[in-house]
Amino acid sequence: MTESTAAKPRRSLPDPQALSSSQKLMVFVLSMTLFGLANIFTEVLPEFRLGPIELSVSYLAFVPVVMVSLFHPLYAALGAPLGEIVFVDLLMGNFSGIGELEGYIQLALGLYVGGSLVRDPRRRWQVAAAAMTAVLIDKGVGGVVDMSKVWIGVEDAEHVEGLPESVLVIEGFAFLSDFAVSGVLFGAIPAAYLAARLHGRIEPLMGMMPRDPARPIPGRARQSAAFIALAVFLALGSAVFAFLQAADVRFGVWEPDFVDRYGPGALWFSVVACAVVFVGIVAAARAVKRGDREDAGRER
């Protein structure tokens, strides 16, 4: 081995600060696919109603929280809520058009902020805090928007007889229920365990280095006036789309409702679609990893 050859550094896996466009896309699509599959599962879970109050699992928050904790929070957060839109709403024929942007913005914002709080996925309290923060922002903003629609008059309220403040009570109980079920039971607890177990194991399969606590990821949410202003702007934007839907602006609506027409078996179409996309992502990740190895071999 010559001196010049020995002096060449070995090429390592790119770290999160230097993701290529293809790797960003892989994180985006993987997050979208896994959360889409998780939402298909929640479609078959039972729901319970106590008068005007509904008790149900809104979503399995631990799935996208693990993604934003292990990978770049921005691309994982942008992909996750799109999974519900594509694999559940569109493929199940229950797409409410422009109104879907409300939920997309709120959940993406919550996941982005939550994922940015994680410095080390092996620290379970950080991941648990990320899960609770994500659901807190998503359901909190959504609850305020729902109450605003009633106050402005674009949507009728559900009242409990003899309780004038029932709108606030119902929304408050719904928020606490969603936070306890989605944020803690199906969010913080499993996410804290899974992120710690998967850290350092799943990232190399995608051709990436695990998060390094000593090197925070650029592009994460920061406690700055600019980001807070952006977050408020996005929350107000989600409210605008909610108001448009409540005012019967049905732009882009597509509701053939395949589940009612073909039964629960229609869910398998979404499962198959998720599986196909997931296999494609795994194949792409393996190809990228194989290319990195070949490049490293040529540089030796």
C-alpha cells in the first residue's frame, strides 16, 4: 500500500447534516408509508361514544414520533401526515379535499417540533416528551380551531342540555382523551422504547449515520421569534382551511366511500399499496448502500 493510498480517508455513511436528495425522499416516503399503514389499522379499532363525547384512538402516534426521533425531523414530519391522506382517505374514497390541509399542517407542525426536541433517541424521556409535544400541538391547535368555528358561526355546536358552556367542556374532554390515548398510551410509552431499541440499527439500512447528540441536526425547530411566528402563521393557515370546509367549500372532494360499497375488505387495497411502496423504499435503500460501498471500494 502506497503512502498516498494510506492517506486517503475511508468514506463513511453520510450523516443527517449531509443527506442527499434521494435520502431525504426515502425518509419522507418511509414515514408516509409506515404512518399510512398504522392509520389503516386504526380504521378497524372500535369507537365508543358517551353522549356527545367520542372515545377512540385518533392515530398511533408512536409510529411517526419514532421516525422524527431517528431521522431528520423535517422530512419525516412532512411525510407522515401525507400517509393518512394517501393510503386511507384517498384509497378508501373519503377525501375531503381542501379540508385535509388542516389536519396535515397541524400534525406536521407537531411532529416537527417534537422531533426537534430529541437530541439522543436513546434517552427515553426525550422521545416521550417529543410524542406528548406532537400530540399536544396537533390536538391543541385542532381543538382551538373547532371552537373558533362554533364561535364564528360556520359550524353548529354540540350542546349538553343544562350546560351552556358545553362546547368548551366537550372540546376540553376530547383533547384530554386524545392526549391520554394517542399522546401517552399509544405515543410516549411505545415510542420511548422503540426509538431506543432501533437507534443505530435502522439508520444504516437507509444509508445514514445515527443521530449524534454532540452534533444537532441543522434545520430543526428552534426557540426563536422567527420560528414561533412561522408556527402561528401555519396554525392560522390550518384554521382557514377548516373554515373553508365548514363553509361547504368542496374543492377537491372525492368521496366514493369504498368501505361502504365493498366492505372492510377494501382496506386490503391500502395495505397492498403500503406494502408495495415499502418494498420499493427498502430496495432503493439497499441500492444506495451498495453504491456507497462500491464508491468506498474504488477510493481505497
